[in-house]
Amino acid sequence: MNKPVKFLVLRFSSIGDIVLTTPVVRCLKKQMPEAEIHYFTKSKFEFLLRDNPYIDKVWLLEKGNASEILSLLKKEKFDYIIDLHRNIRTLRIKWTLGVPAFSFEKLNAQKWLMTQFKINYLPDTHIVDRCLDTLKTFNIKNDGEGLDYFIPYKDQVELEWLPETHRESYVAYAIGGQHFTKKMPASRMIELCRKINHPVILLGGPEDFEAGEAIRLALGDAQILNACGKYNFNQSASLIQKALIVFSHDTGLMHVAAAFRKKVYAIWGNTIPEFGMYPYRTSFEKLEVKGLDCRPCSKIGHSKCPKGHFRCMNDISFDFPIPELPQQN
């Protein structure tokens, strides 16, 4: 019996970035069935990968275990490394294991030119396609099936568990964001939810609860269910899966919505879709302010607007059509 070809895939953060790597492991496993695929990530992101049927084993980086786990990985005798993170940590792993490695292009120089001087040398290529380029040597093709997200049964949220106002149908709005400049102010989120004019479930972490409450108090319980901090990420993904359409800031749940082929209204503040991380292989609309000479100001985000005016979020127009939504009884 032939020894399986063993791949080690590397991506350590964050939620959205890991979801964006799912086509790599699926295409590799389906087109090279004899492959044994291992995935190395931080322990706090295990929940994103443990139910993925295309991954044979997940390795977890925890505080203080780096040297130990590197020793264990070396004993696995991997044939290839697929580096989808490309930083100092992955460089050390590749050097230690000493096997052929294929790394994706991060485009840091192009992003720096864009954020600092607004000179655009960014390719018109989604980051998923750049990740899939790491498999060209193995003649692996993009299967066109988009992103994957697998929710364990224990994290499925049933519609009957929701308030009666939201059981028949609802719109999901992921109001969170890793940085302040990726999130609209609560006053603008209230404007948007009024425009939606349909039951809305607000999704986010505990840090978003206060903004969610401001929206709920402004619009009332019949329209707004503030679920921020009340569900874990997989449960929030379950609510995304059952939503009619999804509004989202540039955050992980936007990519989850794309995995479920939802119509996404993607809200962009200091970041831009040209960085290549817009909703993949799904219908989406861009809500953004074009022509600001200060945008993008960062490839990630800031704790406050560097200019003080926050026009990239405050000036977003909500003059856009929303699909006809079913009338509530």
C-alpha cells in the first residue's frame, strides 16, 4: 500500500482568513483523494476546522507549546507545506521541517502603497484564488464551489427558539468588527435598520452588545433582536445560514454568509474590497464611500479615525434597493 502524500496547511488567524482557506483543503482533498491533510492553527480557532470533513487532523498552537509541537510535527514526516499565512512563525516552521513549501503572496508592498500613497498596484484577484495558486504544482484546480462552513449539530439554532417576531423570516446584520474603523457608529446602524424595514437579528460579540441595545431601543423589539454576545460563533453562523439576506461589516461573519451563498450587503469603512477579501462566489453589494483621499487608511483598521471625521462610515449612502422581503403576519 502506497504511503499517503501528507500536507501541512498553515494559517493561524483570524476567523475570516481561516474561512477563506477552506477551498484550498477541499480542492486538495477531492482532487487528490490519497492526500492526508493536516491543518495547524491557534487553539482558539479550532472550532472553525474540527468539523471540516476535508481535514484529517488539526494541530493547535497554544501558549508555551511551540517547541513541543514543532518536534511532533517533524516526526510526522510531511511531504509538503502549504503556507497560507506567511510570517515569521511559518518561516520557522518551514525551516524546521525542511520539506518543500508553497506560500501564498500577501501583497504587503502593494497594500502599503495603497494605504500610504493611494497608488493601486493591487491585482484584481480574490485572496482565495491567490491561496489556491499554492496548489498549482499539484495540478489542483478551483472547483468553483466557493467557501465552506460546517456547523456541528449542537450549535444549530432552531427558529422556534427565537421570539415570534423573528421566527417566520429575518435579516441578519453582523454589527461587529475587529477594529473601530471597520464598524459604523450606532446612529448610522439605526438608520440602516430603519431602511431594512424587516425583522433584524444583530450579531456580534459581547463588546457589541451596547451598540445593539441602542439600535433595539430606537427601533423596538418587533424589528430588532439584539443577539450580540448571546451566541457563540457557530451559533451566530447558524443564524446567518437561516437569514433571508445579510448585512455585514468587513468581518468574519461576512465570509460565513458567503459560504452559505447569501446575498450580502458588505459595509466598508477604512478597508476596501480591492484588498481582495470581499464576499467570495456569492451575490453582494458594496456599501462604501468612493473618492475619499484618506481611504484606505489601513489594511487592517484603527481604534479611531486618524482624521477625526470618520467620513468613510458617516458618509455612506443608504440609497440602495433591498430585495422584496416577505410580509410578516
